[in-house]
Amino acid sequence: MTEAIRKEGVSYTNVVAHGGGSPAPLIVFPSECRMIELKGCYVGFLRHHSSGISVQHRMCLEGINKIRVTPMGGLMVLLQSDIQGEIFKVVENHKVWWEELFYRWTPWTPNLVAKRRVVWLKISGLPPHVWEEGTFKLIGACFGMFLDFDEATFTRQSLEVARLKIDTARMEWICEQLSINVMGAVFVLNVVEDAGVEKIIRVVEIREWEDCASRSSAASGDSGDEEVVGTTMRVHFDEGDDISPTKLNPTQLGVKVACTCLKST
């Protein structure tokens, strides 16, 4: 179990209120089982921004289905396998393809933590006559590196709020105002980080699906289309990502996929 130690009677609030400099770091001890779990894992550094589910999908299409991909932030992903030496084996057998996906990969160590993250920003107060890509890139550059904007922003479905996707080194929650000068008039924009959308994907081995479906069909006399809940994989998924779970091809992946969308709170 992870443990944390703090000095009794001393809080961050008291330090800030009464001075005394920065508070002492919180001391945290990792659990032994977690350290064992991470031993043998690798950290991959992607050449291009992509969601974890997109990278996992590309691996499945390449026939690599024994490596799990977990986003760590920025361009970093954690690569895990239950089979010892599997990642090294995959790198050797798919070297050219692997190097197109990752510019660097290295065994996991405790000091490997992402220094950047990909976030969505909601921009309100932007006048219609500067609602265009050039403006979005300028705004995005104020907080990091502009990556994209969502479909509603691109098509101007609403001129109330624009949503921008950026890569940023700012690890704190973004919520501030930004002033812009347009033809001599100053407008104050509200820039707030957006929590995005969470999708829950249930993945069931195709053999398990067929066996359960046939049993269900025999019992009820129907077509056997009931949802079978198998291994649950939870991912954070942005609307702008290039791969949607609904586009996953069960024939290619060898799995059955069902999706549920939840708005993050």
C-alpha cells in the first residue's frame, strides 16, 4: 500500500499564510507489488501525438496483441506485457514499423515522468470576425503548442465557445483570461481547461463472445446478440483523436468491442 508522511500540525495553507518558504515535499513510499508490476515495462516516446487507443489499434493491426499501451502524458506511453521479454521480441521482429511509431524506447525507471501533457482548452469571448485557424494557433501558442481544434469549432456550429487541443508543459489546471487586440478594440477571452470525454471500452475475446452468444441463443432462441461483458479497458479519449472505438474492426482485432460514452465531471 502506498504511504504518505507529513509533519503533524504543519499544513501547506499555514506555510503560505505565515511565510517560511516552500513547504517540505510530501514523502510517498511506493508499494512493493507496484514496483514488481512495473519491472520489465518500457516507456515509449511517440514520434507524433496520438491517443493510447490509437496506438493500441495500430499494434493490433500489426498483429501485436500482447502489449498494453497506457498514456503517461505528452508523447510518453507505458508499454506492458504479461510475457517476459515480449516487448524486446516485438521490437526485434517489427523493427522498421516500431521505429516509425517511436523515436525512443527505454526500460521503465522511477524517474521517468512526463513533463508535458495534451489538453483541450475552451475559449469564450472570441469575436466572430477573428474566428479562424490563424487566431486559434496564436491563442494555443500562449499556453503551449497548438495541435488541433474540434469539428464544431472548425464548422462554426456555435460561436459561443471554441475548443482547442494543445501540448503544454504547464502541469497546473489552466483557467485564466487573455486579452487580444483586434483592429484597435480589446477583447478579453476566458480560457478554461476542458476535462474532455471518457469512453469505457469492453473487450471480449472473440472465442468467448461466440461461446457465450451460442449458449444464450440456445437458451432463449434468439440471435445471441446480447452484450457480454469481458475484460474492461478504461481509456481517456478526446473527440479529436484519429481513431474511434466504434471504428475498431473486430475481425482485424480478434475482439468484440462495445462502447459507452460518459461526460467527465
